[in-house]
Amino acid sequence: MDRKMANRKLVRLSQVKNKLATENLEEIDWVTFGVIVKKVTPQSANNGRTFSIWRLNDLRDLNECVSLFLFGEVHKEHWKTDQGTV
């Protein structure tokens, strides 16, 4: 993990909204970690393609979640990932 995190900044998932407002994260190599706390049943977009929505949380502040939308190959590869996975 130390090698993977070298020269990267950890931004807690519960802090992403605040950090986006106060820092230019596009210029920083940053990472975050989250737990899938809720999965919505895969849905179809207007173009007929299927996508998934996951609600992620860092378990520090259960009121602060981030919705992650998975489309295309990412959806195909990961839609079966279990709730509770990090």
C-alpha cells in the first residue's frame, strides 16, 4: 500500500465535497477509499445501455455518501460486486 500511495494525497470520501470546493483536485494525484453501502438495481439509460449506481461511504460520517455511476465496460465488469465491499 505504501508503494501505491507514494506521492498521492488521501482524501477521505466524507471530505470530497469540501475538498472540491477548497482545493483544485484536478492538479493533485489523490485517492479515496469507500465502502459500498447501497446498490441500486441496474437500470437502463435512454440509449438502452445498462448502468449501476453505488452509494459509497468511508464509515467515518454515515450521513456523507457519494453516488458512483458505473457505465459501459466498468458496469459490465463490476455490477455484481457485493454490498459491503471496499
